[in-house]
Amino acid sequence: MGQPTLPDLRRRQLLRAMTALGLVGMPLPALARTGVQRVRMSVDGDTTRLVFDMDGEAEYSMFRLQSPDRLVVDLENARAVEDLAVSDNPRSAIKAVRHAARNGSDLRVVFDLRKPVEPRSFVLMPAQGAPHRLVLDLTAGDAPAAPRAAENNGSSRRGRSQENLRDVVVAIDAGHGGHDPGAIGPAGTREKDVVLQISKRLAERVDNERGMQAVMIRSGDYFLPLRERIERARKADADVFVSIHADAIANRSVQGSSVYMLSERGASSEAARFLAQRENQADLSLGGVPINGKDDSLANVLLDLAQSGSLEASNTLAERMIAELHRVGKVRKPEVERANFAVLRSPDVPSILVEAAFISNPSEERKLRSASFQNSLADALLTGLRSYFSTHARPGTLIADGQPDQHIIRPGETLSGIADRYSLSLADLRSANNVRDDRIYAGQILQIPRDS
């Protein structure tokens, strides 16, 4: 069910007022019905997107029917301005569309489906000349896919069969998209295009990594509100959320990558504050729903963050990423930046935002467009994920329970500290790695002995 719309709220307010005046028995005055101007359709892989263009808001509900497969959308106090036809596309999930008046004031739209779908919906407010919009994403089967079960190779650990273990899930969010191009470089490179290319390269590497699975939040050139991006990651039961962007600033000489995490207590720098404000405002101007301190759901989000330790895990993930980005090129700041990015406000998923480079810098714009840089960046991000999950994989995952466990040494760590982390004796850790003293180096991989 959609959220109550302004016409619906006005009717409730009017009813309360009439009740107070003793006029409750009188009929309510009719309110203007929302006109549905048209339905637009596009296809991206297994997802069919339907966009209702409307001249006002309308409360809606939807449900599925089988034999044959249909999706029914009911819009309250609405009418079709024109015939709601869609183009015939054999790649889409839609076979045909029908509509009719319902209950004298509502509109029912029925989509005949070629195959079963999992629908998701959100509302966009008017922005930049666009009308009110109701957006439906219809994906074949369940979407995003639930974490896939690990293949059983016959081995077991601590009495647990590997068929009961799962992959860690990495939600990869390519920033911007659709009518939101993001920042645009001096040569016309659009942020939304290069970050999608980088995200796809990273997703390919994650899927090829044993014990990892990628979930692409945006797999094509379309717009998603920030709240929807968060919800998609949560529905996929993501272990981490990585949002990829390309920075921009008026000073074209500035360059380098950065990694950000959520901060509710103020940005770590003026640049971080400016960037977060720009990203959040872009979402609002394009019809996103505001996420602010007055939102009850955000209060719950912040409570969950504090309870689950997601902020601490986000900081660790960001630190691991920064350590690897140094191998690709210049890192603008060697420490984790903090800013109030709305897209990082996931309640229970460690979340970071990676600014790959400054698209406003001509030389870095060229790098962002090159396959070699995109591949190097994806490799670095994958290595950062490996490092993070080597110590932060959740119980029940292949990485947490696989054989053998590994630990990638980070700058500043000591052998005794690593032994304490894994509840091992220093002698056992030395023996498992054939180490005779305490000399170790950053990047070295240690085998972590476990009970069989």
C-alpha cells in the first residue's frame, strides 16, 4: 500500500472537522481525481520498469494473480486521461495492459504478464519539469536474489556441512543514473556512466571470488532514490554496501580518491560536508523522499546502527579500502572521511562511499574513462573486501568457516594482537605460519588454525 496522499489526507482532515461541527452525516465534497496521463515502459536485463505519469498524487496498492500471471494496480481517486497502452517488447515482462474505472472513483490497471515477476515500487515527486510518477520495477523471479547457497564439496568444519553455509553478499551501488547524470567532466564525461562501468567490473570480480556474491543495486541507466537503494541492499541481506561515485569540485587541479562513511555528528572536512549536501540535494531535486532527523524510521535506523556496531564495521571497511587505493593512484586523504550521506544510512549494513577520482580534473577524467584504470580500481576494491571479510565475515558464511582461515596483516598490527583477536596462543599462530619471531609486514597473509 502506498503512503496516504495529500487528497486522501485532506479528506480525513475534513471529516474530522465536520465531525467536530456535528456535520458528520453530510456527504463529503468531491475532490478532483488524479489524472494518469500515460504509462511508460523500459527494459533492462530481467527487469521491466513501468512509470505512471500523473498530474497529482494518488494512493495505490498492487497484487499479483496467477493462472494466468497478472499484476493488478489500483489507484484511488484516479482516472485515465488517455489510453494506457505500452509498446510491444518481447524482452519485457508485459504481454498486454488493460484499465477500467473501479468503485466509481478509482482506477484499476491490469498488466498481463509473460512470466511471474517480483514487483517493487516507489513514488517520485515532480522535479525539473517531470510530473508526479509512480515507478514499478518488475523482475523475473525474486529480486534482488537472496544469497545463494554454497556448493557442497563434501568437506565439513566444526561439525557443520558446507551446504549450510552461504556467500557474503556485497551490495554495489553505482551512483546517480537515468535523468540524474551526476557530475560532468570538462570533456563531457558523465559520472553515472563511468561509475556504472566500474561497478560492473567490481561485481564481476566479486562473483568470481570464492565465498562472495555481488548484488548490483543499479544495473542499468535508470534513477533510483536513495531510500530505494538502501532498501534493495537490505532485502538482499547484504553484508556490506559500497556506493561508487566520481568526485567534482570547482578547482580542477584537485585530484585523488577518497572513502567516506556516515557521520551524524558533522563532516570531517568542509569538502566532505559540501559533497554530502550536494549528493543529498540532488536526490531531493529529482523526486527522492527526504531522509532527515524528523523521520521516525531514521531514528530507528540510527538506533540499530549504534546497537549493531555497523558504524565501527563501516570504519574498518573504509580503512581497508583506503589501504588498497594507494596502490592505484593518489589518495586525497589517507584517513576515512565522515559526512552525512543519506545513501549510507542503512540500519544494519556496514556502508561506505568511494569517490574513485575527481571527474572535474581533466587528467583524472581521462583515467575514469579508461578500461585499465577501471580494472585497477576494481582490483583494489576487491582486495579491500578480501581484507575486510578476513576478519569481519559473519558466522555461517564460507569465508568465516572455510578452510583454511586467513588474515591479511594491516599496518600497525602485531603478531600477539592478531593471536588475541582469534583466541590463539602466540606459539600456535607462529607454528601454523612457520614464523620464528614477531617480525611481520603489512600485506602478509597469515593462516589461522582452527579446530577441525
